[in-house]
Amino acid sequence: MNHERLAQATDQAVEYLLGEMQPEGYWEGELSSSALSTAIAISAMAVSELKSHANRITAGVEWLAQTQNPDGGWGDTSDSPSNLSTTLLVLAALKLSKQHDPTASTSANTYVVAHAGSTADEMVKAVPIFRFGVFILRVLITVIIQHN
């Protein structure tokens, strides 16, 4: 894979995501504001490692903390019940952002333990695909750019 093309595709994807960001710091899905889309956008910007995204990442992290469900998890939208997959994606985004709210992370890990039997960190160690998450995200960004 050509690293220069990958870097260009990543930059293009990040710029697109930035154009879709709402002033309040979240990204909207097709039906409503979305923890799912916000987590994915935060992850993409964090992976890009551009310091110019720090304020946007912070706004997204703050929005996620404000929209966390009382049970500690997140649903696909801010009006949805919590589910394990979205909660794990949000936890990954919070970890990648390096700006996470400790209370939100602790509550989310409590949710994960209650629904999966182990913490998100334990699951990451147990499932090799999480170790390659950044690589997979970059490949997905490249594929999306190439097909648009």
C-alpha cells in the first residue's frame, strides 16, 4: 500500500468529517444525533494525529459524556437504549482521543462488565482485531475515498 496515498485519503476523509460536524461538537446520523457517528468521527480524527483537530475532538468527547445513558452505555442515537457495540466504539474513541472523562469511562466499563462479563480493556486484549483497529480504520477510509 502506498503510504502517501493513504495519508492523502486519510486527510480527505478527515476534512469531509469536519465539514459534517455540528457546531455543538457532534455528528448527525441519518435519523438523529448519534453517539455511533460521533465516536467514529472522533476515532478518525484522533488517528490522523493532526493537532488542528484537538478542539473538535474535545467537543465530540464532551458531547458523548453529556449524552451517556444512566446505565453507563450509549445507544446508536442519543435517544436509543444502550447497546454493547456502540458503547465499545465510544470507549475506543475516548481512548484514542486521550481526552476522555474518567467518570464516563468508568461508568461505561461498568456497563460493559454487566453485559459482556469483562472490561473493555480485557476484551481488547482478548480480541486481536482491536489491536489492529487503527490500521483497519485507515484502510476503510482509503476504500471510502477511492469509491467516491
